[in-house]
Amino acid sequence: MRENINEKCAVVGIFGHEEASKLAYFSLHSLQHRGQEAAGISSSDGTKLHTIKDRGLVMRVFNEEKLATLSGSSAVGHTRYSTAGDDSILDAQPVFARYDLGEMAIVHNGNLTNAEVVRSKLIEQGAIFQTFMDTENLIHLIAKSQQEKLQDRIIDAVQKIEGAFSLVFLSRTKMFAMRDRHGFRPLSLGRLSNGGYIVASETCAFDLVGAKYIRDVEPGELLVFEEGKAPQSVKVFEATPKHCIFEYVYFARPDSHVFGQSVYQTRKNMGKELAKMSPVEADVVIPVPDGGVPAAIGYSQESGIPYEMGIMRNHYVGRTFIEPTQEMRDLKVKMKLSPMEEIIKGKRVVVVDDSIVRGTTSRRIIRMLKEAGASEVHMRVSSPPTTDPCFYGVDTPTKEKLIAANMTVDEICKYIEADSLGYLDEAALLKSVNATDDNENYCTACFTGKYIV
Ligand code: AMP
């Protein structure tokens, strides 16, 4: 089995627009940060589904010619995050299937926690699987369901799965959007300017295609899209929200609103809280781009220490986190980030990043800043120590590789060779996202080990 079979991705659905696949394509561009390994779109022309998917960035997978073959007024799309090990094309989405009711395509963001159990049972009953994706379980559950209508089969199937799922299903004539009862991963509903509808993992997709945000798909809700009708809402599960707080910390794009709030604003709040919790005398605050930018602005505003861009990022190199071997990761950090000597030389530098996972990035960056002449480097992290892996759809290494699971803050500080190290604590993080007294509506498992499912 692979180390991580997580689905940490983006989904989009377009319903009721002549150029549905083009809108899905543009949306996927704005959701590219959620997954760079593979991309795909399925469209429906009312009688048949068409699918194109491949490894690589959205830009590589599609061109004008290919998009022209994805005809029809509805479409679903997906970008897939990289995983360790097998990255076969079979693991790209949408997952397409023909079954007794016709054809369907599914896109999934999230990670099912009982996937292995469900899969073993299905295999015992004679099912054959083509991929490692937990999403394929859904195809079998839907195909096997005794219900007559697809809508009821979907409801049947999702009763049997557990964990995180923001899903969009496409049939020849309908589209369905569904979120798990905890609403771990985001999914928003918007209106296209022609009156059609869009659902997407993040609202930055709406801005790009000129759609208006209506509301989030509720945790536990199934939305049914049918021609000539407003989306119909079916409450499948009682909502018990546990939104992934890491969407605010790192994953979502700052110009998106997820779980009803501006990502940028929450990140800036984190920086402000961090400045209060972990002040330091310094000459300049710099972010680790891009993730640390809003928090560094917040830190600077709260502390009064000037903000500067002290590190340049080369945007044409992929995320460092995605490379499976340590050697490659080290190399890619160097390729990606370079220090601005004129900003750093002789200065006491506060460097802000959103999280420390393995510690590799911070260690490299701090060395780099010292080599560029920084007199002191104070590392500030706008989230609590990442101590536990995520089982709900964010790519985190196993516990042994999480530096904060194995070292104290002082030890980490020494390891990364910083002059000081400060993290946000859980309470300040919750305050930054405007959570009430407790964290009832948020999943903070990666920082606390308190898992819900
Ligand atoms: P590390 O070298 O493992 O400590 O990586 C820390 C860096 O990875 C930080 O700059 C984060 O912004 C970034 N990061 C944190 N979580 C993730 C994730 N799930 N996927 C990709 N990058 C991440």
C-alpha cells in the first residue's frame, strides 16, 4: 500500500451553460493550487458523457481542441494533489463509469476514513477495482444500490462511507453536489451570469468566471441540479460542522472565502495574534512566500516592525512538498526561494511561515538568510506545531516525519538553527478564524490529535 492515498484536491461543477467545459477549465486554473498532479473534466451533452483527464497541470492537460470535444451544458472538473508512490493516470479524476442507469462521472475532494473496509467488502462480493482511489468505492456502491433513481442511490452510497467528502456527480441530465456531515472540505454554490450554476471548492473560481457566490453547500446536504429548476436541497445528514482549519492556515487561496470567511483576513489575524504571543525586537519582518505573506503583513502591522519582501520565489518551480525523496526536496527549496541580500544583510529578521511540517524548509531558509548576512533570524509560525497527520484530505507525512511530533519547540528551534522560534497556540488560532469559545465548528486534529471520525 502507498504511504498516502489521500485526495487533497479541487472540485468544480458547472450546470446550465453552453460552454460548461470551458468554464470548468477556467475554474480549474484558479484551483490549481489545490492539486498539480493531474487534472480532468467530464461534460454531458444530454445523451453522453465525455471525459478528458491526464497527468500534469491544467494548462498541459487541456487545449482548445480538446475542450471542443467536451460538449454539453454541464461539466465537472478536478485537480489532483500529488501523492507519494504511484501516480498512474488511472488515479486522475473524474472517475467515469457506465452502469445500469447510464453513465456517471464523479469528482471528489477529501479522504474516506473507512475506504479499506468498504473496498474489502466490495471485493469479497466480486467487485473489481482499477485504481487506488477511495472514490472508486462510490461507483460500486451506487451501481449496486437497489434504489431506482440516481439521487436515491447517491444517498444510499454516502450512508456507507465515512470521512471527508466534497463530491460532485454528473449524470447525463443532472448534477449533484454533496458534502459530508462535518463539512471538512469546503464547497460553495454560485450563480453564473446566464442563470446557470457553479459549485467549486473555493470561491476564487467564481471570481474568475464572473459567478456570484450564493452560499456554501451545507455539511450533510445534497444539492440536485436539474434543467429548468432551482437547485433542490436534500438534507442527508444532520450537520455537525468540523471545518478543516488548515484551509485557513495554508491550503486555500487568500482571495477565496471558505466556510463563509475571507481566507486573507483570517491569515492576517493569525499574524497579528502571533505578534502578540511571540514578540521580538527586530528590524524587518519577511514572509516565506507565498504561504507566509498575509500572516507576515499581520505580524508587521501589529508589531510596527517594517514588512519587506526578503525572499523571492520562483513561481515556475512546483511546490517543494510534493517531491517524494528528501534529496529532491532539499534541491527544490534552493531552486524556489532566493534571499534579497539588500533587505537582509546586517538585519535582525523575523521570518514568518504558515507551518512547519518536516522542518526541512525552515532549516534551509534560515541558513539561506544567515548566508545572506542576517544578524539574527527569528522564526515565527502562524499556526500551532503540526503534531498529527491528517486523515481527512490534507497531505501530511506520517507522525514519525512530523518534526513537532518528535521534538520540543526548543529542540526544533535548535534544529532549524533559528535564534528564536514562536508558534501560535490553538486558542489564538481559533480566535483568528473567529471561532467562539470552543472549537466546536473546526477540525484542529493536525495540531491537537483530536480526531472526530
Ligand atoms: P517542511 O519543510 O516539511 O517543514 O515544509 C513546510 C512548508 O510546507 C511550509 O512552508 C508550508 O507552507 C508548506 N506546507 C505545509 N503543509 C503543506 C501541504 N499539505 N502541502 C504542501 N505544502 C505544505
